[in-house]
Amino acid sequence: MANDRPITNGRKILVVDDNLVIRKVVEMKLKAAGYLVASAPDASAAVSAVKKEKPDLILLDLLFPPDAQEVGMSWDGLGIMQWLHSVMSGATNIPVIVISGADPAKYRDACLKAGAAAYFRKPLNVDELIVTIRTILGDTIPVTS
């Protein structure tokens, strides 16, 4: 019997969003698509999760409620991307897709300049997001007869 799920080779995606409903819906859809999923509700947890989980891709909310300042960085999505690309050894090549309710006219270009692979506006089209994830990771859908 053919497997309808994409070939993912155990790829892990970290979902970072302070909204529990969004995290759970995205996690459920990603798991149904065959991905392993880890999640974090805020910037501090995201930093820990990246170190522990070593994800293949990160879905990252842009704006978080005020959080403790660490290392003099602003811990919003842009601060996390800056940390990934400049501070954490081994994380510089992890693709980041920004998912945000923030105005794309204000933030999209800054996110892409900071190294985001894509920018999705909330409410999310999760099916389109999964297609983008597959493209970025080079995952394929098996041919069935």
C-alpha cells in the first residue's frame, strides 16, 4: 500500500509562536505531512529549543509580548534570526520562515534581509506553508500508482 505522506527523512521543524492555537494547528498539520515537530511559546524557549532540538527549519513568529532582555538583544523574531546567524554555532544554515500578523509592508523586507527564507502573513494558509517548507527543504512527494 502506498504511503500518501511526503518523504521527510525525519526532518524536524521548530514552531515558535506565542499563540497556542496557532502553534497547535500548525503542529497538527506538519505532523500529518510527515514532519517531526517541536515548539516554543516565546523567544527564550526558542533559543533553548534550537540548541536542544537542532531543527531542520524554523517557523518563527515575528512579534512577542515583552520578554527579558538577554545579551543586549531584542528578543523578537528579528533578534532571534540575528542570534541564529551570528551567535549560535551550527545554526547559521537553518532556514527560517517568518509567520506574522504584522504588516508585511513594514516587516517583510527587513525579515528577508535578516535571512528569512519566506514571510507568511497570519491567518496562515497552512497548505501553502507546507508546500513552501517542502520546497525549501527539498522534500518530495512519492509517486503512487
